[in-house]
Amino acid sequence: MKNQTKWKISTLISLICLIIPFSIYSLWIYVFNLGTTQAERVSVFKDYFPDFLDGRWSTTIFSIIFSISAVILSSINLKHLKKIWKLINIIILILSGILLFLNLFSMM
């Protein structure tokens, strides 16, 4: 029973790792509708983040790191959990994979 709790906590950590890049991408969609020019949109977007994430690719790399973390944790958890927790891990795996590829594609 204790071992199952460990894997469920790991699933929740994986979910948090998914929420971070999802929030960054959602913020970009929100900001995209605010500005009139691309430079204005980027400026508004960067104002939401601290100075250490002010570089050109900083938020993208940050998002990629958390997406990879979510994929790894979720794929490990798939082997150890059953029923609804396995379904949650499959959903996390799919969504974090999509966000990972989206972020990698945006760097091209």
C-alpha cells in the first residue's frame, strides 16, 4: 500500500510538471490576442516572467525541461499503477508529449 502511495505522489508531481509548460503556452495565447505587433506581444509576454527567463529561448527551454520531466515520470508510473491512475498517467503522457513537440517545433 505504501508503495502505491509513492507512485500516486509521483503522478501528481508529473501533473505539476505538465501544468507549467501548459501555463506558459496558455499565457502566450492570451498575450497574442492583446498586442498589435509581434514585438509588442513578446514584450508583454516577457513582462510576466522573472529576469532570468528574459532570454530568447529561456521560456521555451524551461517548458521543454518540464515537459520531458512529465513524460519520464508518467511513463515510469504507467508500469506501477492501475485503473484511474494509469489513465491519468496516459493523459499526462499524451499532453506533455504534444507540448514537448510543440515547443521543439517552435524553436525551428
